Amino acid sequence: MRVDRRAADRVDPAVWQRQDMRSALASRDIAAVFRLLQRFGVSQRRIAALTGQSQSEVSEILSGRQVVSYDVLTRIADGLGVPRGHLGLAYDPRTAELVGTGRDSADETDTEEPRRLVARLAQLTVGAATLDPEAWSQPFALSPAPPPSQVGLSDVERLRETTAQLRALDRRYGGGACRDAVVAQVGWAQQMLAATVSDDAARALHIAVADLHNLAGWTSFDVGMIAPARRHFARALEHARYVEEPSLVAKVLYCMGRLHLHHGWHAEALRLFQLGQLAAQESGYGRAVALLNSNEAWAHALLGEARQALARLGGARDEYARTEREEAPTWVQFVGAAEMQALRATTLAFLPEPTAQQRAEAIERLYLSTALRELPMARSRAFELTVLAYVLLQDGGIAQAVDIGNQAVDLAAQVRSQRIIDRLAPLRAAVERHPTHGDVRDLGERIDRLRST
């Protein structure tokens, strides 16, 4: 009897029933699907073999290339053994619920509905109803509020305040704690664009929507969703350019550059930072200029270009000193003393061959930046503690490195951010160089446990 080897090699069907996998499939985020498969031990090579793609195609998808072709989607579904309905390629009410197109089984116009509801509530109150905890994780069908018919400055101000609150949650708890709320708010904001907008509110609305899309991109990036992040960043850039707000253009390009820098696309990141620098200089805000200079320096360092990195650091220091107390838009107000200290230190830490003096300066500045970070900036503090532990290990301060490294892991465990987990990689590699030191080995094991959860 002939054995279908590809069918035999397919992924365990239980994987497709996981909540995170169902959500990724329902939104057709194939990059997220492939990343989840890698977490379960399915290599790029095996994915390529099962789906009939080349490894370079799989790599491109993991890097953010969208898959929209019906033929390609069906080939992926059939090759991996995914039920077609999970990708919305056949009718599947569960998928309809996940993408918000499902409908409540009860007709809201049914005159019997209030009676059934009261009877159900009475049963729940007296403990006579049967509870089904398994159903609680299933999403309700989306019932969006009716869009506004008119939008004024007060509506835009509420949108700005909501964005500010969501951004504060992102900084303290990570993108995983608020990303879905941000995306839902984007949906509401897009409805505002279709309303009648007063003349005095039109420009402000586009700026507010751009800032919100940028936050949606940032939180998506923070949880490892590259393709959605890029889409939101691109839309933010369109709105910002439409109303000619160069400081916001600079912020969006900075965010896009950080995404590329994080994933190792250093040359592309540098180009984005340089484009952002043009917009920052056009805006006239020194903080924006200093921010882009600092990130250009970091990119140069990772590209092995020490001279250019140090030159950009000098420009960032001078620009920030000149405009430290300037009034700035909300989207660049985070560029303060702690941010500048941290960016300079990180660049020095990742120079191709940092001198002892440069390592010492990096350590000093990271101690300062982490001291300046308060709980509302928990994610940034986790990043900086990680770099500090890394440099201390490089510098021979093993006891301090272990203490700081454990603090970083403690904080990383509290923040829902894939970026924090990823940024532990250099520290983990540095730990490998001390295999006989018990405390260092324990730190490495803690990092491994965190990265595997």
C-alpha cells in the first residue's frame, strides 16, 4: 500500500484548535501561523515541503509578505492539513465569529428574547443553570456602535485621550495587554472619517487617526505581528503626510525603523531612520532630530560602522542639549533624559569593538536610565536592564550582571511583549561564555524558561 508521506508529516491536528492559532488563521495572518508552527518545532524547511513553497518564500512570508491569493491559501491549508474553514475558505461559523462576521443566534427583534433572558438570569441567580466554562473563551459576535454622523473638536479630543491611555498601558504592560483594544479603537476612528467633520476639526482628526494607527503598528510589532504592524504604520504615514505634519511622519518612520532594526534588517532600518531624519528636521523639533540621530547611531553600530555611529551620537547629544526644554507634540514627548541616556548606552554597547572606556560609559548611562525609568515605563526599563546585564558580563562584573539580569527577567515576565523576550538573546549568548559559573548558568536557565513559555 502506498503511503502519502506528506500527509503523514502533517502537523498535529490539535495545533489548529489552539486559540492563538485559530485567531491567526481566521485573520489569514500566515506569518503568525508559520511563527506559531516554529514554536511547536516545525522548521521552515518542513513548512516549505508541506506547502510546496521554497524556503525563501516561507522566509519572505515570515518577514511580513502578505498572502492574499486564494490558490496559495488553499495550497497552504491543504499542505499543512488545516481545515479550509479555519482560513475562511469554506463556511465555518467559528471563523466567522473570530473575524467579527458571526451573528448572535437569537434574533434581537424576537419579542420572546426578554422573557428568555429573565428566565436565564433567574436560573443563574439561584444556581439552577448549567454553566459551560469551555464556552467563555469563545468571542461574541461583533456589534459595533453606530458611527457618529458629525465630528467636532471635542470628539477628536476624546480620541486623543483614549490613545494616550492605551499608549500608557502599552508602555507599562506591553502590547499584548492592549493591542486588541487599540485595533478596535482604530475601527471606531475610521468610522469618524466617514462622518461630517467640521472645518476646525478635520486636520486634527487626521493627526489623531495617524497617531492611533501608529500605536496599533507599535503594539502589533511588540507582540510579533509584523505584517499588521507594517500595514498600520503605512496608514499612519499616509494620514500624517496628507495633513503635512512632519514631526508625526518622523515618528512613524522611527517606529518602522525600529521594527526593521529589531528583526536584523539593519541597512533597511538605517534608511528608514535617515528618511525620518529629513522629516524631523523639516518639523523643527529638536527632540525628533535627536531621536532619529540616536537611532541612526544604533543602526550604524550594528552594521559595524563605529565611526559613523559615534558621529551620530554626537549630533544627537548636541541637538538634545539645545532643545531639551522645548514644547513638543505628544508623540515625541517620550524623548527625555532617560531615553537619550539609554540610546547612547545601547549604541556604545553594540559597537563592533567597544573599548573599556566605552563599556564603562555604557554601564554608567544604563544605571542612570534605569534609575530614571518609573513603573509606567516598565518595558523600557526591562530593555535597559537586559543591555546593562549584557555589558556587565562583557566587562567582567559577573555578580552585578547576574543581579541585574535577574531583575530584567523578573520584569520581562510581567510585561506581555515578544520584543522583550527577543531582546534577551544577546544576554543569553553572553551567558554561554560562563558555563562553569553556577549563578550565571541559573540566569541562563531562567531566560530559557521565559523564552519557551
